[in-house]
Amino acid sequence: MEKQKYYVQMGSGEISRVKYHNNDEFVIYATEQEIIQLREAFDEANASGIRSFFRAHIPAVPYHNDAANDEYDSDMIKAFKLVHDLGDEKTRAHIQEMGILDT
């Protein structure tokens, strides 16, 4: 499979072949299968985020003991790793500077 250029916005989980507005936070080159893997990582992070949102409304469960929050963090690190591995030089350098993969 041939790799295509995609623009990725981590905060919204957007993956697009078309650059517009501010969707070009990161640039990656990926096959359709690799995009499916990245979409799955974003979907898992979104599901964990929703569970964490509901937990936030239960004051008896402390933030630091929230499994859904830990899952969200893990899912986002997975997504950042995929973007790093598929990214262009600028993308890889930016993610390395962030230090998010050092955890």
C-alpha cells in the first residue's frame, strides 16, 4: 500500500488529507491500515475521556484513583507514538521535544 499525506490534530482527534484552518498540528505519511490504527487509538481515548467525565461528577472518587483517566493517558500516548512513528521530520522532532514518549 502506498502512503498518503495526512494532517493530524491531536486535541480533536482529526485526521485529514486536506489542510485547512489549524488541522495541521502534525503531518504524517500513512497507509489506510495505519490510519485505521490511529483512528482506533483516538476512539479509545475518546471513550476513556467520556468515562472520566462521568467520574468527575462523583466527588467520592479521587482523580488520582481514576482508572478511566489512566486509560485516557495511555490511549493518548499510544496515539502520540503512532503519530511520531508515521510523522515527518518536523512532527517527530516536536513530539520528542514534548517528552511525552519518555514516560
